[in-house]
Amino acid sequence: MEHTGNWSVVSGTVLLEPPAVSAAIDDPAAPAAVDDGARLARLRRNARFLWAITTIHPKLFAVAIAGAAVFAASTIVSSVVLGWVIDDVILPRFEDGEVAVGTVLTGLALILGVGMIRALSIVVRRVFASTMQWRVAQTLTGRVVDQLVRQPIAWHSRRPDGDLVARAGVDTETTVGVLAPIPFATGTVLMVVGSTIWLFVIDIPMGVVAAIVFPLLVATNVVYERAVAQHSARAQNQLGDFSAGVHESFEGVQVVKSYGAEERETVRLSHLASDVRESRITAIKIRSWFEAFLDAFPSMTNIGLVVLGAWRVETGDLTVGEISSVIFLFQLLVFPLRLIGYTLSELPRSIAAWERIDEVVTEPREPDPAERIEPAPVGVGVELDTVTFAHVDGGPPTITEVAMSLPAGSVTAVVGPTGSGKSTVAQLVVGLLGPSAGTVRRAPGAAAIVFQEAFLLAGTIRENVEFGASFSDDELWDALSLAAADEFVRNLPHALDTIVGERGVTLSGGQRQRVALARAMIRQPSLLVLDDTTSALDPATEATVLGNLRSRLTNASVVLIATRPSTIALANDVVFVDGGRVAAQGENDDLLRDVPRYSELVEAFEADRGTSS
Amino acid sequence: MSAVDPTLAARAGTIAPSQPDSAVRTIGRGLEQAPILRQGLGVTWLLAALGATGRVVVPILIQQAIDRGIVGEDEVRLDLIVQMAVLGAVAVVISGVSFRWAAKRLGERSERALYDLRVRLIRHIHQLSLADHNEERRGGLVARVTSDIETLAQFFQWGGLAWLLEGTLMAVVAGVMLAYNWQLALVAFAVGIPLVFVLRAVQRRLVRAYDIARTRNGEMLGAIAEVVSGAPTIRAYGAGDAIEEQVDEVVADKADAQIRATIIGAFLFPSGEVFAAVTVAAVIGVGVWQGPASGLTAGALVGFVFLTYRFLEPIAAFTEVLDQTQTAVAGLRRVLTVLDLPIGPPPAPEPVALPDGSLAIEVRDVTFAYPARADTPGIGMSAPALSAIDVSIPAGQQVALVGATGSGKTTLGRLLARFSDPTFGEVLLGGVPLTMIARPDLRNRLVVVSQEPFLFDDSIATNIGFADPAADRQRIEEIVDTLGVRDWIDGMTDGLDNRVGERGDQLSAGERQLVALLRAGLADPDVLILDEATSSVDALTEVRIARALERLAGGRTTIAIAHRLSTAARADRVIVLEHGRLVEDGHHDELVERHGVYRRLYDAWVSATAVSRDR
């Protein structure tokens, strides 16, 4: 991240320009006319960002700014008090030998009082600034989560999972990272302006020194942050590559060991680690110079001030207390000025993260495909009327002009090779996807789908079966028994209230699948779709569950996306899908006899049965 | 690493957690592991000390200027002040340059040391036994190499320098204060030092609060990840509102925890301000009360006020550094714990060369128990996964290992490949005990193909070539033809150069197995251990896998850990395990007749794969 050091004060906040033109600061004579447009655009972008995030909780922000302003004022006052104490308490005592006790006590009380006000203002600023920071983060995360929950799965499928989680998590933290220091930075700007004016009031030469030194210090900090940022950003990326490499290498440990590649992998990863090391060392070399300079520069200024001050005392323009007070003020300002550099360097990163969040949050809500499903004629469970579906508009279709009509209460197996469009059919009939052309019709009532990979929340069995709705214990047990899950659930340590998942009991694939089935059953759906659910269930359980279902929900239509002969055997009818089209439809035995492609596919399983027949 | 003790308890003890080392001992051991850090540490410290002196220049100059140049005389002695200022400036420049050197030396050396530590750690982890590499531990092992070492890097970048610099600075400032006026110095110390305790107390609470905030953050990310990965289910069940409510609660909890932590932090810095004000007021009060009679001068008192600030500054920095140090020591301790884990099956001390040609396998009275999980109390091991297995497999035989889940067949496969050593008993390959075979020799002759093969995020060719880094493109092309999968490769957009994606997720499960078979083919081993896949694969790929397998297994001693009993039916011999014991051994036909364990497994399998409904 890079930025120029130009900042200005707009509506009480510090704005800066992250440069598109990185040469701007290296070459101050760069033609301004060319940059003006871009600079203005950047300024507007920064203003938009700061406006957007500070207005989420404006009251907290205002109090934090007020705290920072009090801090700025009391800092200047504290240096004035010190000057007064030196001139009116210390010097009289040591030069004249006498000073009124009342004066001494006043001086001490002022030092303590101003110190307390300063401390209090820090507390106020920090409490409100960080409360604002985390409340804003909460709001932003909430907005992303809202999108995650509201958008249909077509929207989800266009984005990698990790990316969405990053936007809701890491990106919000990065965005608000700049929020907490903003009030402090604003206070520092006030402090610098106030101090400079104050110094001009005391003595014009001192004011001139301040007008030169303060901006110079800020500029140095900005140059420094920029110079180091580049290398630390590179090191950070390399660290990311290294971490990914380590993760992959450890994950593949069995392969690594199988081929005796332990040493080869160590060498490969050590190259990645040495990239990190080299970038870091470069950053350290630069940083150590700046750190040394930023440490020495205020000392040098103060040494200069002592000489200048002595001359001003000689000419009678300043008192000893006043010089000391100026030197003291310079010291107090060194740290805040460094923080401005930090804030400025953080801003571009925060803006980038915020834009990533904004991109997700401002996307228009896509219509719910389920709302486009039309009622089916009486006696029909599900009907696809020449349905075509493409994941991308105008892109290659996953299924083309599929037409099928499944009678109410029927059990149908959808069979086809990998990539034939089976799962797309499943998602279309339950309304997770909407057709690109054609119509889906369905008998009234709920539709439920169980996926190949059962999804369980990290929560109790009860929560996982209820899944947002609410049912009685009897209903829960009934559904679990239909899904052949009652027995193992009863044996769990807290039965229905056993927590499953990472911090709870680990369930096997088949157990997870049965909980997911219970979730579907308890809703008494008129349409139940099992999308290759059986890969995690043994055939006996599969048959039991389906039998239970048929005896209870006599009118429910069942669609089985099948890859196992035992599953196909449970269906009345088979729809054979190949290359995105319905290639054949009928009874299993008929298809085996009449459709060579179908028998080829299914006989692969037969062949797998070996010598048994 | 010491030799392996053959008793259960002793072996378990090497993995069960031991008493954590003290901080001092941990640091000492860390320095042993990173000799670069110790080299020239004295010089670095000297430079840092020189760098610290720059900070007392200004207070001394102020004192000198006031007492000797301004106040003491009748007129201001500008010449003297300029002389002193020049002297001070020189001192500041020298200290600045020294400081830079110290920072650079420390930074550079620590980065080198951490790099060495990383490489050592990776090498060690790769040599750990597979039992130490289970799912639960993997995340931890990755964290040791990445984030734990990062806490050390963080420490060296800020805290390490602070230890060198701030400590010296406090000593220098305290010395100068005592030299000016010991009574005032004692007043400053007496009032200022309690700050340390206040800061420590606040910081301890702060650390706890941040711990909670981090935990809440993890919970929040977990909840969000659930919403993302469970999106289809949530959508299908219309559970969006209920789930959103739950997630919002977790998000709010995280914000609350963060705010609580930052509010504690909000009192940390101001306490430094309060102490500064009180200390300065005390110093001025006592100084003024003492007056010139005590030998104190106006300049010294003003200089003293500046010194007081200089004295208190490092205290605040120091207490912060203490936390960072604690974090770093904890990180270092975790790193050392991993380095202390004994490496996997130890290398053969005096390796014996394997005979040429096909190799026979002999399993002699083998018992194996997995080490108990680290979170189970006490020392011990879980129930044995294998008990007293005795079996002899002649060279070139095709064997199927069969058994229900948890019967021990996968474990036996691992012992044959020497991913672990048996707890009791031994395994011989070509008549040589596995423990006496050099690792490269073993890996050249015996290859394991896993049921869930791992692919690297690279091209198909690179993944095949992993078996033999010396293999050129032509050999890889040859193996594609040899195993008869040319049509599949040609069907890929980029052929062999097709990228496979993270963990191979751009390929189907069956295609990943094909790559793994090609990889094994390139290695051209004499013994093949196949851990068969359970996941369903589409028919065409199934056919390809079967064909490739047949060609791969031909002429090699092959142990298939079979989940499909069709594989067992084709094998020369079937070995059946139940509850870690060998229960049946013979040809498929024989075992089917016997109506025992195998017959039961086989009947279940047949019913699962039956095509027609006439069961």
C-alpha cells in the first residue's frame, strides 16, 4: 500500500490520497495539472469511505472526536503550565530563594489537574473510538450475513466459499482497523495547528520552527511507512504462499511419505521461507534507518531550540520557562505525529477491504427461484415442462429441454453418468435453481431435499432437525425413527440435546445423513428429493428409511438421484439423463433391455459384483 | 532421539503432554536451537546501550544551558551554549547510528534464526510418524510452522529490541537522575515505580479479555462459514431468518468481547499519564522545598522534570513488551514441544540392502495400539487396533485385505508400508526386517496408493512426476500408455498439463484415483499397497480405474485393502480381519463356502450392488 502525504481537513476528519501515481511524493515537481482529476477522484473516494463508516454510529464518533479535542487542548495547556511553574515557582525559589507557598501549591495543583484532564480525555476517546470501531464491524458483518442468507444459491455458486467468509470476517476487521486511530489523528491535527498558533503567539521565530518541523515530521513518517509498507506487503504475501505450501505439504503427508519425499518437500518449503526472510530483512534495514532518524530528529530539534531559545532570552523576547515549555511540547507531539503516519498508511488498506464488503452488500437481491414454481395439475407430483438451465445466462446449458412428469406418490430414480445434469434436476424441482427456459410445476405442500453431503450446524441434534422451525419432542422422535436415527440418538450422552460438530460429538457420515433425513421427514413434504444420499447409508438403512416414508407419507413424491443399483431398485420408474437431456424413461428392467447406454452404465455396477452371479 | 522403548507405557509417554518448561528454560532451549541469535549478542547490546544514551542528551543540555549559560551568569553565554549544543548534536548522531546498527543486527539475525527454526521444524514434522499426523493435529502442526514462529518474529521486531533498548535506557536515565540529586531520584522512583504494578494488573486482565475476544472471533467465523457452506440446505428449508438471528447473536457477542477488551485497554495508557503528572508534581514539590541550600540548581530541577518523563516512558513500553514476550515464549514452547516429539519410525542404524526382484512379505506376531489422544487423561494407549497378526505373503501374490470398518485392515496396510512400527512383533520385506531397511530403499520398492489420494495444486504431469523427480516428460507419457488411460488424458482440455486445483478438486474422485495410480506406476515398485476407494465413481471412470489397476498390479506383490468385494473375488487370496484379529484366510470361493465372517460381508455387498429387484 502506498500513499502520498497530502492531507487536508474536511468535516473534522483527516483525508488523504492513496496514490495511483506512486511517484507523486518522490517527485514533488510532478505536473499537477495531469494529476488534478485523479487526485480529486481519490479524495472523493476517501471522503466517501470515511463518511460511510463514520456515519454508521455518528454519536459514538462525535464523542470520541470531542475527547480527542480535549486531549489536544490539555496537552498544549500542560506545556504552558510547566512553563509557568518554571518561571514563577522554580526560578524565583532558586534565584531569589523565596516563593509563596500558595504559588507552589497552585503550580502543583495545575500540573496534577491538567494531567488528570488529559488522562480522562484519553479514556473517553479510547472507549468511544473502540466501541464505535467494533459496533461498525458488527454492522458490516451483519450486512454481509444478511446477503448470505437472502441470496439464492445461484448467487452463492458464483463465489468461492472462502472469499465470502473473508469478506464477512477479515475484511470487516481491516476496514474498521483505521476507525479507532481516526479520532486520535484528528486530535493530533488540532494539536499541531493549535501548537503552531500558540508558538507564533509566544514568539515568531519559534512559530516558524514549528511550522517547518511538524509538517516535516509528518512527511518523514509517511515516506517511512510507504517505504516499509511495500516490503512488508511483499513479505506478507510471501508468508501467505509459505503457509499455503506448508498446509498442502502436511495435508499430503501420506503421499510425501509414500514416495520418500520428506527431504524434497523440506527443501521446497525452505525456498518459500527464505523469500519471506529476505523481504523482512530488507524491510528491517530500511526501518532501522528511519527509526534511528525519527528518534534523533526530535532531539536535534530540541538542541536547536535550546540555542534559539537562549538567543531569544538574551534579546528578552522569551523566558526560560517559555523555552522549556516549547521543548516539552515538542516532546509530547512526537508520538502522536507518528500515529498520523500510521493512520495514513492504513487508510488505503481499509478502503480496499471496505470496497470488497460494499461490493457484496450492495448487490441487488436476486429473485427467489422457488417463487417461479407453478402448481401442478391434479395427480401430478412434479413436472418439468421443456426446461433448459444454464449456470451463466447464454452460457452452455447444463440441461436442455428436459420434460418429465412424475405422478403424485411415485418414487422415481434419476440416473445418469457424472456431469449429466442429475443434480441440476434435483435443485430445479425443489426451487433452489430457476429454469432459464421452460416451467417447473409442483403439487402443493413442502418440498425437502437431502444432499449428498449432509449439512449439520454446530449445535444440538434438536436444532439440526428443527432447523429454524419448532417441533415437539414427540414429533422429533417420530421423525428420527422414520430416518432410522432414533436408536443412535438415544444413545448419545444428552440424546436430543447432544451438541454435534467440532466442539461436540463427532457423527459418522451415515449418522449425519440420517439426521438430515429426519430434518426432511419432520416437515412432511409432498416432494422429497434425495440427491445421492445413499453414498453415506448402507443399503439396508436406505430401504428401511424409504419404506418408512412410503407408509407414512403416501402422497409424497420421491425423487432419488441414484448412483447405486440398490437405490435404483427402490424406484417405480427411472429417468435416464445423459448429456443434459432425458435419454429414456421407464421401468428399470425395460431400460436395461432396450437402452444400451443405460445398461452399459448400470452393468458397470453389475460387473463390479464380480463372480457372484 | 533415543531408541524406541518397547513397552506400551513408555511409548505412550513420549506423546502424552509432559510438564511445561519454565519460561527461562524455554528461552534457554530456544537459544540452543538458534545459535545465530547468540553470536555477537554482546556487540548488539553495546550498540543498543550507546543508542540509549542519545535520549538523555536533551535533559542534560537543558540543565547545563540554564545553570551555566542563562541563569547563573549576569548575561546569556551564547558561545558556551552553542559549544554544548554542538557536543550534544554529535552525541545524538553517534547514538542514532549505534541504534540503527543494533536494530539491524538484531533484526537480521532473528530473521535468519527463525528461518533456520522453520526449516528444522518442517523437516522434523515430515519425519514424524503418520500417527502424529492425524486430522486433529494437522492444523496444530501447520500453526507451529506459521503462526507460532510469527509470534516470535513479532517479538524480535518490537519486543526484542525493546528489551535491549528500554532496559538500558531506564538504567542510564536512573543513573543520571541519581547523579544529579539522589533524594529527588528516590522520590521519582518511589512515586513512579508502582506504575509497573498497576500496568501489570491491568495487562493481565487485558490479555484475558483479548483471549476471550479471539475465541469469540473464532466462533463468529465458524458460524459465518456454516452459513456459507450450508447455503443450499438453509435455502431449501427456508431457515434463513432463524439462522441469521443466531449468527447475529454470535457477531454481537464478538463485538461485545472486543469492546470489553478495548475498554480495559483504554485505562492502560492514561494510567501512565496520571503517574507522570503525580511524579512530576512530587519531584517539583520536593525540589522546591529543598531549595538551593541542598545544592540543587534550577537547571537541574528542570532537567530532572524532563528526565522523569524519560524514566517513565520505557515503563509503559516495557509492560507491553512483557506481554509480547509471554506470547512469544508460549509460541516457542509449542515449537519446542513438536521438536521433542520422537520422529516416526526411526531410520535403520545399519541398513541392509533389499534383494533384487519381487519381494515377499512376512508379518510376525504383530500387535499395534494407537497412542492415546493427548486430551484423554493419564498415560496410556487405546485398545490395540491389531492383535497378534501372523501372515506370510509370497512374492508376486495378489492379496485382498477384507474387514468391516475398524477391523484394522488400514492399520495393517500402514505397518506394511512402515508408516508406523508395530508395538510388538515385526514385519519383514524380502526377508529383511523393515526396521533394517534404509528409507529410500524401502520407498523405491514399496508404494502405497491411498483411497483418498492427495494431489498438489499443480498440473497432472507434476502430480505424476512427484513419484520420481528424475522422470522426464517422456516417461510420464509412457506410463499413461502403459496403464491404458491415454483416452482420458486426451479428453482433458490441457492434457497432462491440466491443472488439478486445490487438493485436486477440479477432478472427480475417480480421476484423482487415476492420477494416483499413474503416480504409483511411474515409481515402478515391487510391492504395491492399495487402499481402495469407498466413494462412488461413475461407470466410465470405474472401468478405466479397473483397467489401470489390473495393469499396475500385474507381476507385483499387491496388497489391496478392499472395500469392494469384487476386488476380493478377483484376488489370489483373501485375508479377513475382525476386531484387529485375523479370522479367515483363503481364496474367495473357499471363504464363501465357509459361511463365516467373509460370507456375511459378501452377502451384504451383493445385496447392495444388485441391479434388478428380484432379491
